[in-house]
Amino acid sequence: MGQIKLGLTVISAIVFIVGLLWVGHGTGAIHLPGTGFISSDSVWIINGALVAAFGLIVLVATRRLMRDAGTRPH
């Protein structure tokens, strides 16, 4: 169970961070080289917010479900 929890936590944290980067890049607050098509485009703000929200939901759910699974008697 520990490996599953760790894997889901890492993956969901990466998804959350990527979503935040898309939001930052879409708003023009972050400028990454070679990605000019994303800059200051509202579509990427919305996409990034949705991806970040999904990552956060999975992160919280993983932490909560795995915590509850560890406290149940077998």
C-alpha cells in the first residue's frame, strides 16, 4: 500500500504543478522558452486550472483514502 500511496502522491503532485504552470504561462506571469503559443492565452488559464484542480483532488483523495485504509483492522 505504501508504494501505491507514494506513486499516486507523486503523480498527482506533478499534475497539480503542471496545471499551475499552465495557468501562470497563460496569464503571462511565467515565460518559458520555446512555448510562445501558450503565453497570454485564456484557454491555457482554464485548462491549467482544470488540470490543477484534478491533481489537487487526486492528491487529497489519495492521502485521505490511504490514511483510512491503514487504520482499518484486517
